Amino acid sequence: MKQYITIMAFVGLLISCGPSEVKKENMRNLVTEWKNNSDKLISLSEKIGDQTFLLESKEEGSGVIEIDFNGEQSNCEDEYSAMNEEISAFIEEWKVNSFQVDELTGKMSTGKWTAEDDESLESLDQKAKEADLTIEQWLVDLEELRKKCDINPENTNS
């Protein structure tokens, strides 16, 4: 009987070490949010690429277009270039974090979940929420820049 209790306690310990249903649901939500943000990033990258191409085509005939953007004097080419660099750097970081999401998904599916994974899940969830806000702001900024630079929206994916 004592052996049975010891075995049952050990089995209970093993079961409790795996991810709970709440953690599994949190992971599902993270993966969904991550995919949505990834799709938004792809769309954003395509939009800025399309608009940059149209701007370069437009500037060939008229020269550099000077604008007032975010309260500062600048030109369209510099603003598109700066935004594109910022987004590209963000995408590179996003790719690294995407590998971490994949790794956590694998650990959860194999039952090899640790307390450190709880922290990673929480951290990645926070990054996904922050990314969503950042991407939405970039979309607003890109639309404002498109208007100031007089980029024809019929020739873009906007």
C-alpha cells in the first residue's frame, strides 16, 4: 500500500509539472496573436515597398519632395527610408522571437514544460501585444506619409 501511495504521488507530481489547461489556452492565444501580427507585418512591409517604389518613380521626374513630417522638415525619400529601416529591424527581431514561440509550442506538445517556459510565455505574450500597437501606429504613420508625399493610393496595396 505504501508503494502504491508513493507511485501515485510521483504520477501526480509528473502530471502537475506539465502545462495546465490555462497555460495551453494562453499558448493558443499567443500563437493566434503571433500569426495575426506576422500577417500584418507582411502587409505593412509590402505597402512600404510599393509606396517606396512609386515615390522613386515619381521623384525621377520631379526631384526630392520636401515635407513637414511629425513637426520636422524632411523629404519623402528620407522618411520612407527611415521607416523602412525601422520596420526591417523589427521584422528581424520578430523572426527571432517567432523561433521562441515555435520552441514553446514544441515543449508544450511534448509535455516538457518548465517554470522558465511560463516566464517565456508571459514575455512573448507581452511582446505580441506591444507589436500589435507598434504595427498599428506604423500603418497610421505610413498612411500620413503617403498623403504628404502625394503617392497615388490606386497604385498601392492600401
